[in-house]
Amino acid sequence: MAKEDYEAVIGLEVHAELSTKTKIFCSCKTEFGGEPNSHCCPVCMGFPGALPVLNEKVVEYAVKAGLATNCEISRDSKNDRKNYFYPDTPKAYQISQYDKPLCENGYVEIDLGEQKKKIGITRIHIEDDAGKLNHDDYGRGSLVDLNRAGVPLIEIVSEPDMRSTEEVSAYLKKLKSILEYIEVSDCKMQEGSLRADVNVSVRRKGAKEFGTRTEMKNMNSFKSITRAIEYEMERQIEVIENEGKIYQETLRWDEVSGKTFSMRNKEDAQDYRYFPEPDLAPIRLSNEYIENIKNNLPELPESRKARYLAEYKLTEKEANSITSSKYLSNFFEEGIRISGNPKAICNWLLSDVARILNENEMEPDSIPFLPSDLAELIQLIEKGTISSKIAKDVLDKMFEEPDKPSKIIEKNGWVQISDENEIKEIVDKVLERNPQSIIDFKAGKDKALGFLVGQAMKETKGKANPQMLNQMFKNAMK
């Protein structure tokens, strides 16, 4: 059978670090970085006799995430011990939630071109993060940094509803934007604030039973997740086609070789010997508490998208792209407030700004200039101070050496030439050099005009006013 005869079944367990000031069970700081083992105490280091105290903000943020993803919020939940040994887990267990999570039975709706699809969310629960192992490059050992131990997480477990890498990417981006909008996580994947365990199996199309799944742990980039899923799908199909057996196991994705490698057999729930955490009281939430959080939720991506469609007349694709990032959306709104030109702000953000971000693998929150600077750039084009072509060069400089557009233009001598006499001299010079283009234009060949304007722009290094050039060439050739 061919690859097209199979389909993937994919589920994700997304771990998001919560943006609380202190850890989940102690008062240590959660900020990223710092000297190794400088943000830890007897509680997060697992010292005997040290007792945890639940951070109320963690519960609030988890409920926020649950409400924003259409989950049912449990009025009665608890914490559990998940027992396993690993060098960066100082207590030899993780405090998590097993049979009574805070949030259950939700969904996130994703856009797939003109189609929409709901991806089910099984549960969202709270837990503490592990520390970090720093491995010696020469294999002489590993050092443990416990700064991250005890940082609060929510784990968002999806249903196995995704069938392609496109759906996985759309789901992750939507989930990331929701968490950013409700301000419960900064979602900085490069810092490990958002990472996913990816469960993949394949089955023949039309089959009802799922295949045996494998899991790839702690993946923290969209590109790696996509590549890993595609490879694992092909590997499993090849094994099945050769009458081999897929084993339930945890895999390691190697970015360099582009392959997965077996790490260990995949554990089942009973292997963790869950039992209620004896040092923490149950979590009881009132209806008033939940309603208060619900009533104070900020505007979510879907709501903002609908507003952009109605208020700014953006296309569906434009609204989706702008609202995919809260930072980009806020940048867009501030740019409109200053410039009064939503279409121009949108066009620049989704074309040239997006191009530079993609080329440099940057996130929108890395844009090094202010919305007011982009608004000023647009206003300078509208006034005729610079051409659209020069504006692109100015934008490049705004990324390289952030400064006000007007200062960049002045510094580089990029003010647009709009003096009629100066433009006429350029037109006469270009026409003298290109007599054939005059003949072509009079013969009805419109491309000849575009060629001449291009030559004039080249002559002036893009500084001539293109509208004036256009008209003057037409007048001269008549």
C-alpha cells in the first residue's frame, strides 16, 4: 500500500509555563535565567520536611485557560503525586493532577483555509516543572540546575483529533495566541515556556481502531514538531508495510539527522503510582469565583478577528494573520490609532515586516521599533517625502539600526525628488537614451512606459516621484 492509503492520528500534550512571579508551591522567583541554583529553596529542592503551599494565582491562571478553551471547570479537584525518578526531579515525584483535573471537555476551533475544525481538549491540569540537566559536551557528566524546578505549568491535553501537520501547526498557533491574549504565559518557545509532547500513530484510511502510538517529548519549535511528525509517520508506515511491529515507546527527535531514536518504553498511568498529595488540601472553587474570572477575561482572538472583519474590512486571511499574535494585534491597533490607515498598517505588517521576521526567524515581539515609527513611515509615503521603494529600504534600516524613519531618510539622503524641473531633466535624459521605447509606446506597447519609469528610478536610485515620472513621460511622448 502507498503512503496515501494511511492517515496519521495525532494528539498533543502542551506544557505552558505560567507567568506568575513565584513558583507553584514556594516563594522562589520564576524569572528565566539567573545563576544556576540561585532561584530555589528547600521546598523546590525536595528537602525532607519542607512543605508545599499552593500558589492561588496558579489556580486562577489555569481556570482562565480553561474558560478560554471552552472547558468545564471543576468545583472540586485535587493534587496528586506522580512518582518517577529522574536526576532533575529532586523529590523523586512530581506534584500533578490525575483523576480530578481543574478543567475538562473543552475545544479549540482552528482555521484550515475555508474550513474550520474543532480540536477537543481532554483536560487542563496544573503541575510543577522539573529542573534542568546541563550535559557536558565531552561526556564527562551532567550538572543539575534547579532554578526551573517548581515553576508552575498547565498541561493541556488534546484529544487525538489531528490528522496532519497542517492541523497540528494550526492548533498550536491558536493555543499559543489564546494563552498570550489571556496573559497567563509568555509562550516563549525558545526559553521553554511552551513545549509539547507529541503522540503519533498511523492507521489505514477507513480503519476505526487507532494504531500503536509513540511519543516525542519536550519539543519547543513549530518547525521541529512538523519535521518530527512527518518523519515518524513515514517510519511507522514503512514498518507496517514490512510486516513489522510498532512499539509504544518514548522517542527522541534529533534535529541534525532528522530522525527519531528510541529512549524507553512508554509508561502507562499505573507505572506512576498516582496517589493524592498528602501535604496539600483539595481545591474547592465556588461558582462566584469562576464567574468572576469569566467576566474579566480579556478580548480573545476570535472576538478580535470578528471586530477587524467588521470594523477595518480586513479579509479573513488578513484578520487571521494579524490576530495570531497578541503583540502583532496590539501593534496593529496602535499603528491605526496614530496613522488612521488600517489597510496600510495591515499591508506593511503582513508583507515587508513579516518577510523580515521570517528571514531572521524572529517573533513579532522582537520588532525593534514602535507602532508610531511604522505609522510615521506610512505618512511620509502619503506626503510624497519618500517613494514606496525607498520606504522598503527605510524599513530594513529600522530593523538593523532602530531609529525614527525621518532621521534614517535624512541620514541617507533618501528624500524623494518631486521638483518638476529636476524630474523633467531626468525624463529628457532617459528618453534621449531610449528612442526605441518611444516608438514602442506610440505603437501601443504599455510595457515601454514601465521600462522608462524603471530607468528613471534607477538613474535617481529610487528617489524620483514615480507618479510624476509616469505623467511626465506620457506628456513628453505625446
